[in-house]
Amino acid sequence: MLGFIARCDNTGLGVESADVVRWLEPDRVFVVAGPGPAERRQEFPERFSSCRDVTFHTKPPTSSQVDDFLAGLDTLFAIETPYDWTFIERANALGVRTVLRINYECLPDPIPVLPDTLVAPIDWYQPPSAIVLPFPVDRGRFPFRRREQAHTFVHIAGHHGRFGRNGTQELLEAIPQVRSDVEFIIYSQIPIETIDDPRVEWRIGDCVDNAELFKEGDVLAFPRRYGGQALAMNEALSSGMPVMMTNMRPQSSFLPNELLIPPQRFERARLFREVELAVIDPAAIAAQIDAWANRPIGALSDRADDYAESISWKTLRPRYRDLLGGVSGGKGAGGVHRVGARP
């Protein structure tokens, strides 16, 4: 039996959780509340309606609740964090195999309780013991559409992240320097200080279905300052959008070199662990946009399609099933439990 610790919000962790439930069908799911006050959280428990056994928690679990969840499981799977490391400690004691899909910059140092297996979603700083296995993209939700000309540039600011992770501020400073006749669509899940440029369309607020982010536009302008896995990049590529990113690890190893933006220099930043942080000149972003403005990009769109297929759920699901010990789940009308107030 497979147990999974999940989120049901519209953060990256929430999006990944919904994919795990959809594609791996865990037998038992423990859903934790997202960050922030309950009255301001937007959560989607209906995404777990197909689960055989799901429990929603709004408060830290008690030791008995942890043991009840682990009872009878063969494997426990979590993404980035188990939220309460008692899960790993008790699973180890009870003989339940533990698999943690890490995001390196958010991995505590030292790790409080070592899981049996660490999985890195991309080759970027991972501990020597970790298995590198990409987190798959759902090509049904992000279907390929060949992009032919680089006219509309899309940017996903999300929740902006620490240290301005997605390079949103640098892009906003770059746009007034772009000389070409192009357009921009800027998505941000939180309020943002806008710029006065008629070429920019602002879309502020939570997009319930993240597949909507890539139905318009031609190129994802994503001058990221740091980070390993980039869900928006994978989703854009699956949708046929070439991605313009910073020339740094890890994307420099697989994105087309001609789309990469040269950074001015690198510094160091610490979240849970220290990582490389790019300092990016907005003028370099503007120059790259101008270099590609209104040029044909069909061949780059095809390359995006090929890469996305290599990391699709169809391609990688068997590897996840092997990793997690042969997922035994299935859809059914099993028990749905809620501990504390409904999210």
C-alpha cells in the first residue's frame, strides 16, 4: 500500500500533489493545510475526490494520528517535506519504506530524519545518495500546440518566491528597454507593482487551472535567478512554448543555448541550503527579447515537444511505480475523513 502526504492549494506543491493522486492513485492520502491564515487560503479538496482514503488536516497531527495513517502501508511518499518529520521517524520504526522527493534549496541541513530514498527532480546540487528522476508533466493537461512566431512573451511570477526567484523585477525593468513590436502577458498570483507600458497585459490573481497559463502566447520569458525544478518551464514546453531562461544550471544543460540570457555574475543565497544566485542585467533580457522578436520559432517549438515527451507521465510513470514498490492503488468510493475544520 502506498501512502502520500499532500497539499491541496495552488502552490507548486499543491499542483504536484494533484498529479500524484491522478497518476499514481495512492491508497491513502494525508492532506495538510497550506501556509497562511485559513480565511485567506484557497484550497481545492475536490481534487482528491477520487482517493480511496483521504484525510484533511488543518492542525499538526498527533502521534496516534501519524501511526494510524502509517498502519498497513508499505511505502510513504512525500514531496519536498513530510511537514512533520515524525512521519519519517515513525515510518522507519514501523518498517514502512520512506521516499522523499526533494527540492534541494528547501531540504533541511542536516536532514532531521533520513528517509530510505531521496529523489531529486533534476540534476542540481542533490546529495550523492539521491536518485535523479524528473517530476513528470501531464501532457493531457498541457497539450502541444506548435508556436510559429515569437510575438507574445508570457511571464509567470507566481508567488514571486524568496530573492525574486523568477526574475520578475528584472523582466519588468527590461520591458521598457525592448524596442520591438511585441506583446507581454504577466501572470502573478499576488499583487504586483505594474509598469505603464501598453504592450503589457496584466493578469493578477490565482489561476485555478494552471493549464490556462499557456493557452496564449508564444515564448515563456522566465529569467530565473535560482532554482532546480521549474514546473512552469516544463508546462510551457509541453504546451509548445520555447522557454527563454537564464544561462545557468540546471536549464543550461537541456534548453536551447540560443534562448539563454547571460547573467552579469553569480552570488550565493541561502534558503535551507546555499545555492547559486544569478544577478541579471535587465538590458540583457531586453536584448534577448529583441533578438527573437517576431522571428520564426517552429523548430524550437518542436524541440520543446520532444523534451516534454521525455519527461511526460506516460514516459516516467513506470519508473515511479517501480520506485514506490509497485503502486497498488485504484479509484474507489473509500473513506474521506476530515480532522479539524474543512480546508
